[in-house]
Amino acid sequence: MHIKQLLKNKKTVSFEIFPPKEEQDLAPLETTLEHLSKLSPDFISVTYGAGGTNVGRSLDVLELLNKYELNSLQHFTCIGNSVQKIEDFVSEYKKVGVKNLLLLRGDYKEGTETTGSDFKNATDLIEHFKKNHPEFCIGGACYPETHIEAISSKSDVRYLKLKQELGAEFLVSQLCFDSNNFDNFIKKIRQRGVKIPIIAGIMPVISHKGIIKMCLSNGCSIPKKLSRIIGKYENNPEDFKKAGMEYTKELITNLQKTDIAGIHLYTLNKYKDAEELIDTLEIIRNI
Ligand code: FAD
């Protein structure tokens, strides 16, 4: 089902997974999907390998989503993709019933700063798909604390508006651990004319190293409360996780008071955190 259709009727709860490497067994991911499917997600997104690697495996994962009758959102990036390659992917995606695409520039291959394709930015892909494959429902990414390479937050919002103008029908956000920053971002982009629904991407706070790494690589801030948790429990992973999950629940609860259209949990192919958070997530479906 098209995500824009779902968003017309309700706020969504969804999860993100990534395809295991070619040589890895699919069984652990299948177990995860079996558990996640019991939480009735509105869709599951499947990432596209960073730097364009390991992309073939997403088809196996999409088949698994079909097995558990899960609605999919396939990520797709500019990296290494020509018009012909896009056509090949499109015909494969259609065979496995993909109806929604999250169109992205993509993470560059290590050591490069080019997409290696005629498509330089997500906007180029969105324009191409809208013209040639309007049958897909199209989403784009947004950055509550500004994309790390952006010239300015103003230009970042300008390009976000361009995504909407070219045909993006919803946005999924980069992780953000500060609900005030998120709220201010939404208010700012609404003022500048970005009207499409925004689904908040949430990374459960379960490992202090993971959080620091993600914040450093994406230019996201660590609020005082979270930095205190990191300082207090950095040498005690169990207590860190307990405090981190409480932090995550509070973040979700605060975000539910903002103008978001849903919550997208970065599950990192695990299911226990999603199970622990589901009661807090469920509230959004009843708003
Ligand atoms: P763009 O929208 O192209 O923006 C990139 C930069 O260029 C920004 O600084 C922006 O301000 C600027 N810009 C935007 N449009 C233009 C334009 N027309 N002209 C000039 N400058 C412009 N990466 C993967 O490799 N695989 C994934 O599956 C994946 N999934 C993701 C899911 C989400 C929800 C998010 C938030 C990110 C994901 N990423 C993924 C990471 C993403 O690829 C990187 O953040 C990448 O650096 C930017 O992608 P984008 O689509 O936001 O790029």
C-alpha cells in the first residue's frame, strides 16, 4: 500500500532494517521479522547498501517481507546508478511488489565524494522517478539538525522544499535526540512551505559508543540529559541500556506532541528494543 495513503488516515509506526551481507545467513533477520510483524508495523523500510554495496540482497529481504505480509519502503540511492540500472532495479522491485521508495543521494563510497552517476542529489532521483515511474509513492530524507554537508540550514530547507516540489510525498528524518530541536525544525520548515508529512526517525539509545558514533558522523547534538547518562553509565552497559531506553521513551512521548506523522524506529535488525518500546509507540496510533 502507498504510504501517502496510510498517512491520510492515521499516524504510522514503522521499523528500519538492513539486508545482511551476501555471505551471511538470512535466518536471524527472518526471526526479527517474525517478531516485528507481531507489532503490526505500518511498513518496514529496507536500506540500500552504503556506497552502493550489497544491494542485491535487498530483494531477498523484500521477499521475506512479503512472506510476513509486511508493507515495504525500499531505500534507493544515486550511488553508481545510471538510467539503465534504475530500470533494472525498478523491474526487480516491481516483481517483489515494492510500491514505496525512499529516494536518497546515498552515503558516498569510502574515500570518494561523488555519486559516480548522472544523479548528484536526491532531488535528481525524485525528478526522474516522478517523470518515469509515477506508480511509486516517493519519500525523501530530512535533517532536523541540518545535513552535515549543507552550506547552511537555510539552503538545506530550500532543497527540502525542492524535494516536495519535484514529487516527494513524505519525509523520514535523520535521528535526532533532542525533541525541542525537532519541534523547532518542523515549525521552521512549515513556515517555509514544506507541507508533506514528516515521519520521525528514532534510534533507540542502547549503546553509548553507537550513539556517539552516529552523532559524530551525522552532526547531531547530544542533549545534556543524554550526555549525563553517557557519563554516568559508560562503563556499565546494562544500566546504560536501562537509562537509555527510558530516555528513548521520553523522546518518543515528547515527539508525539509535535507535528509528526509517525515514528520510524531504527531497529538495526533487532526486535527486542522494538518490543520494549511498542507500548510507548502505540500511543501515536491513537492520537
Ligand atoms: P540530498 O537531499 O541530496 O542532500 C545532500 C546534501 O546536498 C545536503 O547538504 C543538501 O543540503 C544538499 N542538496 C540537496 N539537494 C541539492 C541540490 N539539488 N543541489 C545542491 N545541493 C543539494 N544512505 C545510504 O547509503 N543508504 C540508505 O539506505 C540510507 N537511508 C537513509 C534513510 C534516512 C531516513 C536518512 C535520513 C538517511 C539515509 N541515508 C542512507 C544516508 C543518506 O544517504 C546521507 O545522509 C546522504 O549524505 C544524504 O542523502 P540525502 O538523500 O539527504 O541527500
